[in-house]
Amino acid sequence: MELDITIFRTINSLAGQSGFWDGFWIFATNYLFYVMAITAFIALIIWRNDLKKKVRTAAIFLTTSGISYISVLVFFNNIWPRLRPFEALQGVNQLVLESGFAFPSKHALFAFLLATYVYGFNKRLGVVFYVLASFVAISRAVVGVHYPSDILGGTVMGILIGWAGVVVTRKFSSK
């Protein structure tokens, strides 16, 4: 836990140093995932020719996203109701308002779930999405709302759930 706090403080010290960079990290934490989701939706429309496969791919992604969100809210928040850094520590540079428990980072989970899902079907775009997901994840510590272990937990869960979605989509798309 001490290492987690030390790393958090190092990353969070980036906040408040520059209006430009604060704006960048606030954008990354509040809006970048939506840019990723819209881009993925547009790519799906362009990429898949068969309307039935487009609908199936989107439905499986939305189902895996929904299941993971409910799992986090019901399962992890009840098992590990961890306070956010700005609630537990003094001197945190908090750039955004946030509520609820910290573990796992839902932003990191969904950004990496989406990046993994996209990577499963288009590696080049998937790599771009992994870079964007990394900005989303890092931003959560910079803006003062998650510890690195929250982010790591969300990242790992997102990759695993995203890959499961890819496997299921491929299985159903081959029929």
C-alpha cells in the first residue's frame, strides 16, 4: 500500500503544474473514452459489410460491457470498498469531482475493454486504442481519483473481459 501511495503521489504531482496539461488530463479522464467509443462505432460501420454481423458485434460488446459494469458495482465494490485518494490522503491535487469507491477503476476497465475488443478485429486501430486507453488510465491518477493499483486492476479486468468478448464474437460470427 505504501508503494501504491508513493506512485500515486508522483503521478498526481503532475496536476496543477500547467493549465494546458491540466486541461489535457481532464479531457482524457472525462471525454477521451467517448471519443474512443464513437471512433469504434464508426470503424464498425465501415469495417463490417454484413449488417447482421455489425449488429451481433455491437450487441456482444454492449453485453460484455454491461456485465462487467454490474460486476464491478455489485461484486468488487462490496468486497473491497476502497476510498478514493482524495478521501483518504491529505494534499491530493483533485482536478475532477468523483464519487463511489475506487477499486477497480471503471474508466481504465472500459477503455482497455474497448481497446482489446478493437484490437481483436483490427490490430492497427487497436494499438492506437491501447495508447488512448493508457492516457485515460493514467489520467485517473493525475486528476487525483485513483491509486495505481485501482488503475491496474481495471486495466487487467478490461483486457480479460475484452478478450472474452472477442472470442465470443468470433465464435458467433463464424456461424
